[in-house]
Amino acid sequence: ISIGDVTMDTSAQHYGNLISLQKLPMDTTVTFAQNITLSATALPSYSCRQVDVTVDYDYTGTAYVGSVGLTSSTGIPLRAGDAATFYVNNTSAIYCLGSSLGTAGLRVKYSGKK
């Protein structure tokens, strides 16, 4: 679509398709959904500086987030609507698990912002 000096690219992919941060400007933020499982699972691997993890409001269990070796007794417990921020260089450094299964129970936002 072209409007005078402005051109809109309507071929852009849906935000649900994860984008490698290396191809984006350093001030870009990317958000994706992550299912909650009953065993500790690392987030997909993307370079970043900051990761914000938020539990969906409709998730009825407790989500736990942390690092390698995560268990329900070593992780940070988060309930519906709770959030935690991590300063890491890759999203895969963050692990999550839950007390009940949840489809897209976590919203993960990562960025290269300082």
C-alpha cells in the first residue's frame, strides 16, 4: 500500500513467528507465547539482554522460572498475572515449569535494550 511518501509493507509475517534478534535493531522487543509443562523446559534460544516472563491471567496453577536444574523448590514461583525479569544474554538460560499444564501459559518478552 502506498500513500504519498509512505509505503506500508503488508507482507510482514505474523508476530507469532519468532524472529532472530540479531536481525533486528538493538532497541527491538519481541514477544511470544510459551506453553507451561510439568517438567523444566528451557525457552527457545534467542540472543538478548533482557527477558520478561509473565504468567497468563487465566493460568490456574503456579509457574516456576529459573535456570538449569529448575524444580518447584528452587524456582521463582509465579501465579496468574505475576512477572519476573532476567538479565541474560540468551533466552535459553531461562527454564520454566508449572504445577499444571497450560497452553500458552507464559508470555515471554525479550529485547536487546540496555
